[in-house]
Amino acid sequence: MNRKNLGIKIYCITVLLAWFCISGCKEELKTAPDTTTGGTIHISVDESFKPVIEEQIRVFERSFPGTQIIAHYKTEADCFKDLFRDSSNRMIIVTRGLTADEENYFKDSLKYSPAWNDIATDAITVIVNSKSNDTLFSMDRLKKQLSGTGYREQTVVFDGLNATSTVRFAIDSILHGQKFDTSVVKAVKSSQEVLDYVAENENAIGFVGISWIGNPEDTAQVNMLRKVKIGYVSCDGCTDSPYVKPMQVSILTRRYPLVRGLYYILKENYNGLGTGFVNFMKYERGQLIFKRAYLGAKMGFGIRNVKINEKL
């Protein structure tokens, strides 16, 4: 091969390599992942936390224009199905973290384990009709009602009979593995339907997450509290008050017994929009939203005495 042909061949190879490089860069820009403050993601959320998570998303999206978090509110069991089976689902918000077996599954299939941690403390409230004077509940009484061995004159209402986190909590923490008596326990489709049923039936009690009924700044919740009451549950270790309401102090100190965690599980191995939203919920602004919704915030907010100079 003469020098002229060799030069032409080298030139052609150089042009081809440059073209592939430019094409690859364009493709990379086209498919670049979202960032902590930009893009769109899908998440699945336990329906019992819908009010507070909707507020978190609303404030986050207003703070970072160009972001869109599309939340699908489902039973906890369906949220986990999405995490395992739906490749487009980035994150779930539920009442537990991953088990060791679940973490190993993700390490085998994705080559990394999703990040997860608790971000707030939730309480399950016992609600009764506004006309009812029966507002004191011991754990033993709740166990008898759910198992059908006592207080059968009242209908007990849940957001389902299986698959929901509220049902799982009741079976694990109140019944200690026993089953519901379905002749006295009624299933409806959502937390809102639990509230509506108790509001319309004087002889009913219901179980809902505190964010559905505890926010004094939410007009809809304040109006609902004219139709239902929040019950008191026995505190076995309390000497000053044998029955307590799910207030933030009693939730954080576990004086109120029907307490559970709120967790995120994030299937993201880079700093994307899921990471940005988690960081928002973990720190001051997100924690203040949890606090305002009457959940127990993980971040401590101290109270200081301040002297105001009235002359200013």
C-alpha cells in the first residue's frame, strides 16, 4: 500500500471514530437520568399516608419547578409488588424496611441494595362517631373486639381485610397473630371510606392513620372532627394518665401504644430525583410537614424562650 492510500485510510477511520463519538454523546445526552432537582419519577405510597405525602409532593414540586413526582396510592402489599416487579417504579413509602432476604434479592438482581430508612413515626387512631361517649379503649378490649370475643355490638371498620398496613399492624400488634372475626370486622376500600362509615354510623369504630384526621390546619380534617372523635387508648406504663390520645409527645415517647414507623425504600443507585425527594423529606422542611400532620418527626425541633423587644 502506497503512502497516499494509507493516508486516505487513516483519514476515513478517524472520521468514522469521530462520528461514533459524537453520536454516542448525543445519545447519552438524550437518555441522561433525572437529577435531584429535575425530571419525573413514579413512586408507590401506602394509601394510609396519602394526605401527608400529597403535601410533601406539593411543596417539593413548588420548591423545584421542573420536577414531577407521580404518586400511586395503594395497599402496602401492592407497593412492594411494584418495587419488585415494576422497573419504572423508583421508590415506595411504606411502614417497614427491607428484610435481609429482600436485600439479598436486590443485590443478586440489580447488583445493589436499595437505600431505605425511617423518616417519621406514625400512629393509628381509633375513631368513633361524634355522638358516641365510648372513647376509652384498652389493648385487651381492642383484641376482644377484633377477635369477636367481646363487645360484638360494635362494628369495627378497616381499610381492607388484608394487604393493608393498618390491617397487618392490627394482626401483629393487637391480635398477636390471631385472625379477625369477619362477622364484626368490616372492610371498606380506603381510609377516607373508614372515616365516612364511622361518621354515618353511631355504633361503629374505625382505624386510620393519624395524617387522615390529626392535622388542625387541614379544613377537611377539621370538618371531619365534627362528625367523628379520636379515641383514647390505654397506656400501661403511665402513672399520670391511664389513657392517652395520639398526640405528638405520646407518639414519640411511645406512651400511645398504636405506633408504627414510616419508611422510604429507594431503588436508585445514583443521585436522581428520588434521592432529592428523600432528602427533602428527611430534613427540616419535610420534617416540619410531618410535624404539622401530627406524625412524629425524626428531626428534633427544640423550643427556646425568646424575649421580644416591644420597642422595635
